[in-house]
Amino acid sequence: MEIWVVIYTNGNYTDETGTSYFKTEKEGMEEFTDLTSQDRIDYHRRDMTSFSVRLEKVVIGSTTHKVLKEFTYDYTGDESYEY
């Protein structure tokens, strides 16, 4: 059985991590897209915090997983980087 996992890590000074699980790749991709939207980037820019989002495919019952997409917004003061 496969599941798709979205891991969301937020904050410069505190580590606030959220994990969501989805039965389909489509649902996982929709969550990833929402968490990496321009609105979310603008929110973190105003809040002056960094964040990252990762979408993984996990096979239940084994140690197999694959990172499908990864996004990081690194707030570093006046200069910020998106990659």
C-alpha cells in the first residue's frame, strides 16, 4: 500500500512541523501546491519566517520512500531566497 505524505516545517526560531497523510497522489499534490502558493510565501515574508514543504511517496510495510517534490523559502532578513 502506498500513501503520500506532506511534511511542513515552519519557523526561524522554533521548529513547528506538521505532517499530513493522503491516500492519493492527487490529494498530496493539492496540499503541496496549497502550502507553496504565492499567498503562503507572502504570509511568511510578512511574518519574517522561513518554511519548507516536502511531498513524499511512502510504501507501508517497508522502508521505501521517495521524495517527489521539495520547496524551501529561506527568510534571511532583507534578502530572501526561494528554491
